[in-house]
Amino acid sequence: SWMLSLLTARYAATHREADLLLASHWADMLIRKFQLPNGAYKGYTALTLGAKFMEDLAWYEQPLAQADPKWKERYDRHRQSSLAAARNICEVGDLGDTEGEATYEDSQAGSAWSMLAVHALMEGNQTYLDRSLEIRQRHECLTQALVPDARMRGGSLRFWEAQYDVLIPHNMMNSPHGWTMRSQFGALYLYLLTGREYFLNVAYNSMGSCIQAINHQTGELRWGFVPDPYIKTERFVPDPQNPTQGIYQPDVLGEEWLPVISKWWRVPDSVSVAPYGTPGWSCDNDVHEHFRIMAEQYVQNAFVLERPDGTLRSWNCCVERKGKKIIIRCNDSLTVRVHINLQKPSRVELKMHGKTTFIQCKAGMQWVGNDANNRRVPAYYVKESQEQDK
């Protein structure tokens, strides 16, 4: 499913049909080898985000399907697969089978309500929306929603992975973790569905803690934050006598970010597949999910909200009211559109990319900007529909 996602993203960047065709072949293999009669991708529908990636692929296939019968056949097959998977997620919710076994598994729950939000937005399906909100409320017990520490605010709690990812023998809480971000694309979708300021707070608090995986002083990439105050264990570090090997050294960990080990602990070039136990094997690369969600959701988009009392709030842009006019300034060159949520119709002056645009905005929610309807962006970003206004 992740190779399917990667190739779909490559098509979005290159516009080469060969890239989308290869993504389509991977999607067919996912369906053929892993999709069960009940719609699930072998029980990991939510955890591996397979339904989301299949939906992304179908979105890019749709324009080609209008002119080519072969692409129409592919689009129909992949869309139906995604819908079947969504129905299964709606049924099993946050209780899908994962390696989490008896735990309330963070990624299963967070991914489940996020993907139900995707399909609620795509289909205008109230059942999916209600189910997403129900699961999200339960999942909040894992989200550090009340922690004031900015290093952890909104980070979801996980108790395993340390022994696989960074080879530390004692397990520990990690929050935020790479999989924290799996639920945060859903937070933005729930905002688009409900208009509730709360969901933007959830999304941006989590992004604020997760992006600290980059040490902004050194540029070092870090794996996850350990909220436990004291863990007496051993840390896996490079062997000074043999830099390509690792050794264990006694250490005490607590309330700190841990670095990735894959920058030095690498699988030998002669090994094409790295199973558990192979020298150099680890899976600390899940930290990159922070950047995937940041690039997909946060960098390009800005948000402006008018509260019932008339006060304005903004995310990723600046906003002020002058008389009857609302002025929005987007200072980041990578921001391409603004989502506006107003209590009453207003005249908006949008300053973006050195240009000023005057827009008469209606009450409710709408996208504006240089890229507000660009089909390179998945539909659930830019959809302007009657269902959304309702």
C-alpha cells in the first residue's frame, strides 16, 4: 500500500502516465493478494492506510477515466475497493486486528477515524462522520490532550516499538511517535466537515510537537519523544572500535527525544531484503510520517476562522479586519490556498505570492487562492460542495 502511495505521489509531481500506471498495478496486487471478501485488507485496512492510498489513486485516475475506457476500468475497480474497505472500517472501527493485541492500539484507532473522515468528506456520508467522531472521542485518551508541555502536546501514546525501531531493550512510552501523525490528517478533515475550531487546535498542536523531531539547532533527525521520567536501560550506539557495528551501553533515559539509529546502523549493501534480525535492521523510519503529513496537509494550506463573536483566528497566515473588510496575508511562498470559515458574508482581500485578490466570500466554508481547485491535490482538500456547507 505504501508503494502504491509513493507512485501516486510521483505521478502528482511528474504527470507521467507511466507512473500512475505502475501505481495502478500495485493497487491491483493489493486487491488481489490482500483484500478479503469483507473489504478489509487482511485486517490492516486502517493501520497501513491502504484505503486512503487507494482513494488517492482513484482521485488521480478519474480525469483519465473520462477519456480512456482502460482507465475507466481501473478507476472503477480501485474506487470500489476503497469503498469496500471503508465499509469494513466503519464496522470494525478501532477494534481491528493489529500487532497491538490486547492494547488499545493508537495507530489502528487514529487511522480508523481519520479514514472514516476521508470517506465522509468524499461521499457526504453522515454515518461515516458519526462513526469517525465516535472513535476519535475514544482515541482522545491517548492523545496527551491535557499536557501543557509543548514537546508532547497532542502526541499520541504508544508503549512498544522502541525495541524494534532504535533497538533499546526496555520498552517505553513514546509520544509523539511517527504514527501520531496518522490521525492528524483526519483532524483537518473533521474540521472541513464540521467547522469546529477544536479540530484545528488538535491538528496544529500535534504538528507543533511532532515537527520537533527535527533538532532545529543541529538539523539532526530524531525518532520519538520519551515522556517517561526515568528508564534505566541500555542504549544502542556506534562501536568506537568498529563504526559499522553497534554496542550497548548502560544509560538512563527520560523526558527526551531519542535520535534515529539508521543514519549509522545500515543493512549491508549485499542484502536486498532485510528481515528481522539482519545486521543493520531497524524501523526508525516511521518518523518520516511527520513530514509526509506536513507536506500533504500543512505547508500548502492556511485557515481563517471567524468566531461567533466576530473575532478572527488564523493558522499559517495573518488576518486582520479593517472596517467591513478582512485582510489575509500569506507570507510563505509554499502556501497555495486558504480555507475561510465565516459567520457572515464578507469582502476579503487576499495577499498571496505578491498579488492581491479581492473576493466576496459567502457565510460558511470555502477555499480561495491560487490553487483552490487544482486537481493535483486530493479531492478531500479542495472540495467545495453543498454537503460541506451543510
